[in-house]
Amino acid sequence: MSTGAISTSSSSSSTSNIAIVPPMLPDASLQVSNLRISEADIGISRDCISEFLSTHSAYELLPDSGKVIALEVSLPVKQAFHILYEQVVSPVDMGIPVAPLLDTCSGEFVGVLSPLDFILILKEVPNGTLFWPMLKKSCIQLGNRGSNLTEEELETHTISAWKEAKQQLSSQMVLHGQSQRQLIHAGPYDSLKELALKILQNHITTIPIVRSLLQEDSFPHLLHLASLSGILRCICRHFRHSTTSVPILQQAIFTIPLGTWVSRIGESNGNQLAKLKPNESLSRALTLLVQAEVSSIPIVDDNDRLLDTYSRSDIISLAKDKVYARIRLDETSIYQALQLRNNASPSHGSVTGQRFHTCLRSDSLLKVMEQLATPGVRRVIIVEAATNHVEGIISLSDVFRFLFSMP
């Protein structure tokens, strides 16, 4: 345990192996409807999916074999940054830049380290480099240049120290679910519905599946990191060839209140669609990711045509060759940041190898769900077929909030 990174393998005797979903086969029963669906049919669809999720457990998400990475809280944040970067570029790990945190003193998992942590570290300190003010008498002195950590101190500044600082930082910023709290986790026999609701209600992207042990001298067994993508994969596999029982799956996405749209096209969830130009600063992109509480932002040209996306997880690419220590966020353009990302992880994306995924307003909900169920895909950009203009965006959480009738 000298490196601070703990890799645990897990296996499951379950016959419900969660494999990569192949492209959807043509189904004569699936005919996309551009007509508005009735409230009754929406209710029937929601009830059907809710019943399925309530009667299937997290155990079905466990792969036959695999590994999960946990980080000790005594690990330097700088080293954790690099470990998560290796996770992102690994074709085996599907680019999941999230790791549960283990306190070996208490024998408990105490939190999760995610890209948002690194965004806050880069954003909320002077000069836009990987420094943050030292804790002095339990008070953070943000913006005090004299309190910057030296390079030597940075090598030993720990995850636990950052988490303590973050708790005070969160009192100054609006961060969903980032105040002091216990680790959100689930057990292998919790229902899929319980898992999805925990993720949505706590504004998190993954939830550790932990099996508690009876022996007091043993660590809990970390089995898996579950996400909405894995749960959606179960839904798609179950209902793919029985869409008539779930009428909403045949609907064109612009006919239902799902996702964030530009005005006068689809039924938006009420949020404003955030977009940026490639010449805007990386600092602006990171600020928008935090303040707008979104995980990805479409990057468009002057004619509003989609060029790329910049996501929270892309911040991890700055770990390669310690780029984070040599750039200024306000002087680095999004275009330059995208180049750094592409150079750091040339094959990173979903299992399809694509950097971002698109759909049309006329696509069915099931087709979009199939895309979102692909490992590594967290949102789909809606574009106009002829011009590639951005019309909207649908995320994993958008789909589940719609299915659960949540705001």
C-alpha cells in the first residue's frame, strides 16, 4: 500500500453479465412518432420502467471480473491527479476519472475524488496553477499570494487536506452536494431504482457499491462503481424488443420535455443551453462548468455549428507532463485546451472512439438511450442534420429525471 492506490478485483457469479451493448438491430415494431404523446402513455411508460428498476438489484451491474481503484486519503493530491489520468487513458477502465477515498486509519471509505476537485483546485487558487492556500488555524485564505505552497510542499499535500479545505470553500460557493457529509454508497442488493435516485438526489455521477464485512478489523469490500450509464444499459437490454409496452420509447425526442434545448425547438427542462467559442479562455469554460452545474459544454463556431465539446473529465488530461503547472487558465484558449486533451489521450472517448456523440431531434428516445448506455458516453448533442447547428443536449441525468418525473 506504499503508493496509496489500491486496486481491488471483483467477481460475480451472476449470469447477468453487463456487456457492451451492440448497435440496435432494426425492429419493425419501432416506428418513431412525431406526434405528442398523451400524459396517460407517459405515466404507463414511467410505471413500467419504475417497476423493472424496483425489482432488479445493483448485483446485476457487477461484471464477471474487473477492478476498481481506491485512493488513500494520505496520498498527495498531485499523485492522485496522475493516477486518475492513467484511468482516463486506459482502454480497460473506460476512462472513468473517479476514485473512492479510503481512510486506512478508520477502515472506512470517506469520499470520492472526481474531476470537479481538480477544477476547483485549478480555479480557486492564485495564478491558475496547482496550488491552494494552506490551511492556517483552520481558515482558508483564498487569494493570498503569500500563502502559496512550494513545490516541495505540493508533493506532500494530501487528499485529506484538500477535502478539509474544500469543505470551507464550499461554504463560499454554490456546489450541489459538496458540503460536509458521509460517503454516498449502496449495497449489492439495493434496487436499481434506489441507486438511480441516490445518484440524482445527491448530484453525483457514480456511486460505490460496497459490501460491508462483519469483522471489525476488515475493510469494507469495494465491488464496483455504478453509474446511470450501467443502469440505463439494463433498461435498454430489457425493453429493446418490447417497445409497445413502453410507448414513450417510440417518441421523437423533441416531442417530450427532455434535455436542454435552444428556444423554439424542443421542450426544454428550463435550463439555458451553455455554449462557448474555441477562442474563449479555459478559465471561462471551467467557471461555466461549475456555475451552470453541467458536465460538458458544446464548443461552436461563429455560425453556431458544433466543433467539439469540453467536459469536466477533460481537466484530467492536464496531468500529462505536468501541464497544469505550466499554464495560466485565463491565457489558455479552449482550442489550446482541446489540443492538450487530444495529445494527452488520443484514443480517449467512449468504446466507439468518438470524442462526442450527436443525434437528431427526430431520433427516438430509445435510440438516444442506446447511445447514452454506451460506456464512456455521458451526454448526446442534438444537431440540425443539414447544418450541424447545435439544437440541444441530453444527458444521462436528463433521461432519468424525466423517467422519474423529477424536476
